[in-house]
Amino acid sequence: SAFAPSLTRTGGPSYIGALTVAGNALYIGGIFDAVDGVSRQSLAKLNADTGQIDPAFQAPPFPDIFNWGFSSLAVVANRVWGAGDFQTVGGSARARFAVFDAATGALDPFALQTNGDVTSLSSTGDAVFVSGRFSLVQGAPRGGVVKLDASSRSVSPWTASGFQGAGAAVANEPHVFAAGAGPLFSMGLLAFDVGLGTQLPWTPQLLQPPDVLMDTGPGLMATT
């Protein structure tokens, strides 16, 4: 059958703000309250070939989600990692970031605490890199990018050297590329060692800082 899932939202239009594929599963996040008539609020799992909803995956409700809902999704270590415009998930405090079981949608106990917006997620191996406009993570200094251990759901001591904030970040072994400012600032795009966090002498000439970064395998795509 044709791939044509129908998203609806009571009282307004529906939106998809982020999506990611893991194997045969397509995860979508946004502003909606039903998929093909089945109740699913803001986060759903579909069959990537047919578009049919996965009945086993049902995330808790997002009572205060707004704008595009989710800005970024990633699937690592059998969990869905999501960044977006929300403060609570199913009655639990989850400001801008939450983790879910990839099979059931159950909310994970891990809660990331930042003092600013989370804008994008990127993963490599067992690491999840979270970027945004923040300077503190779990109360400790982290200038715009933080590295998480996906298996243990813990914050790594990794620090992007001298970094001051990010709109987007992409992990592409052995580097992490981020849009923001730092000691070797070059029009908003910097590179760091994925293991050590040291800034690399990589200085692309851009007319303005990029809004979106995309890993293309051997290369990097930056758009504004």
C-alpha cells in the first residue's frame, strides 16, 4: 500500500518538527494528537515502509508542548532521544529534552537539566551530543554542547574547549562540528575532537553562521 500516514490535530493544523529512522522504524515528533485516527500526541512510531502506526509504542502526553513540538530526534541504545518545546512529559519535569523506550515509548528516568534551549541532537556510536543555547548542564559548565553516554544515560566529562553556544551540532567521527562561537571562531562553524573536546584548526569561510548541519557520510552539509 502507499505510504500516506494521516496526522491530525484538534483545533488546528498538525506539524512534524523532527523525524529519524532506525532500521524499519520511523519516529516522528511534532504537533499532532492522532495518526490515522489513532491517539498519539506529539510522538509516534511508524513502519518506515508502509507508514502504519506501531501500536506498541505510546509515549506519555505532552501537556505544554508548543511551536513545532520537537526540534530533533535520535535513536541510540534502544532509546529515543528527543529535544523540543516542552517542559513536562506525562506529569514529569522534562524541560526541552526527554528520553523514551524505543519499543514502548515509556518515559526514561534520565532527566537532562540545562539553563537554556536544546536545539539539536547527533549521535555516534554510544554517544549522544546535545547542543543548544545553554551554559550549564546538571549544574556544571557546558558551553552549548554536551556529550551523553547513551547506555548509562549519564553526562560525560567531555567539554568542547572554549565553546560558547550552539544552534546545531553534528558528530561525524572523529569530529564534532558545531555552529556557535569559540576562541578560534570562524563565522560560526567549528570542529572539535570527538574524544577529547579540543578545538581543531578547521576554518571554513562562510558568509554567516549555519542554522542546520547535516552529516552526509564523508562530508558535512551546512545551510542557513
